[in-house]
Amino acid sequence: MSQHTFELDREFIELNVLLKLLAIASSGGAAKAMVAEGLVTVDGEVETRKTRKLRVGQVVRVANEEIRIVGSTGL
């Protein structure tokens, strides 16, 4: 499993935006499709809301990718 850490520099990031930024999805549309197909979990539960707001401490999993949301050291 490939593990990523995403440093959040604001209150939240939307799930589809995160997947696109980390190049787990090739585009915003591909990210939305992955979520709609039930391929993404947040904190161990399947997430179907494409624009789910992710905050510090949450863990996203897609296939063999795990993303941990951490706080920005500058905040």
C-alpha cells in the first residue's frame, strides 16, 4: 500500500479535489467517478459524496493508496 500525507493549510479540502491534486485521479471528472462508484473510503467507510469536506485527522483510501490528512505546521 502506498501511503501519502497531505498537509492541509485551510479548514478543509473537498474529496474530489484531493484525489486530483495527488494525481490519484487523472482529472476532476475521474475523481468524481471513482467516488460515485464506491471506490473511496473515508475513515474506513465507503464515501459517495464527491465533495465531502475532509479535515485534519481523516484517512482516505483508494485501491492501494492511503492518504492521511495532517495539519499545516505554519498554522
